[in-house]
Amino acid sequence: DVKVTQSSRYLVKRTGEKVFLECVQDMDHENMFWYRQDPGLGLRLIYFSYDVKMKEKGDIPEGYSVSREKKERFSLILESASTNQTSMYLCASSPSKKPQHFGDGTRLSIL
Amino acid sequence: ILNVEQSPQSLHVQEGDSTNFTCSFPSSNFYALHWYRWETAKSPEALFVMTLNGDEKKKGRISATLNTKEGYSYLYIKGSQPEDSATYLCAFQMNTGFQKLVFGTGTRLLVSP
């Protein structure tokens, strides 16, 4: 079974902090994704990566950056956290042309 | 911005009822339509990936159809059970070569015993 592991289920940070959300997958998938889920808005893509050191902006990249130094790990970085980044963050991975496998999500609160 | 719409937003049925939801998506640049089930406190789980117009897929009591020419997909649940309670998401994949998905906002299904 594919395992996508997100480092924290719940996280509380302060405005202005630099926040790192980590995601690791164990199936050698090329593609990895970061989404946020907000009530009434569905899953929105922040960034994705199709290979090591490669990244592409999704639909809402502002205020975020990503890092993929190793194939199995995809990090989402909030450069200077703001209250409007309070949300549920989901990581996913997939091989080429196959469904995405999701982690359990990180519920992030920015105070 | 691509628009993927799902209806209804939520649905409350009794155990044993059959139900169906709709996903509308752009009819151009189509590559695939994905269905996911997302139970509370769990991660979204892939149900189907549909690529061909007229495709029908089935998994137990759940089935889905696809019409790429008019841009819609139906998900059916026959004889709903309480364990079917979840949010059902559809996602549109363009033929850009990337695995990027555009998700609808989901249909939240509650099945009462």
C-alpha cells in the first residue's frame, strides 16, 4: 500500500513565522502535490512537482514556496505565515498517469 | 480558470436508498475525470479514473458514467449504507501532460440507518 506521510496532524504557529510542512511518500512516485482545503472552496492546488528539484505553480501559490531535494520528500514553506493561511493542508503523490494518493492532512492554525 | 462543479452540495438519504451526484467539467482539453471518496478524519481515496467518452466503471455498489462531449459525469450509489457517508470529490485532468487535477467542491453524503 502506498503511504503518504505528513509530518504533523495539527500545528499552531504565529503570524510572521516561517512554517515548514513536510510530506514523504514511500512508492517512488514522480509527482507530488500540495493542496489546501477550505470550507466551500474544495481542494485547491498550491504547488506541484514532477521530478526532483522541479516545481510548478498551482492555482494559489502566493505566500508559499516548495522544495523537492529528494524524490520521496516534498516540503511546503510558508515564508511569513499570515492568518489567511489557516487551513487544512493535504499532500499527495502519484506515478505518471495514475490516481493521486493523499496524506492524512495537516490542520494549520496561524494565530 | 477551469470550473468544475458538483451537485448537489449535500445529500441526506436513508439506508437502502439509491442516490446519484453530478460532476460538470470543461468539455475541451479533456484527459481524464477522477472520482475520490473522502471520509471524515481520513485521507481522500481514489474511486475511479475515467478517460473515454461513454466509459462506465463499477466498484461494488458504486458506479460512474462519463460524457466528455457534454462535460459531465454521474456517480451512483445503489442501496446506500451508513458507511457510504463521506464527501465525494470529482477532479478534472487536462491533456497538458502534467498530472495536475482541478477539483470540484464535493458532494457531502450522509446516510442514516
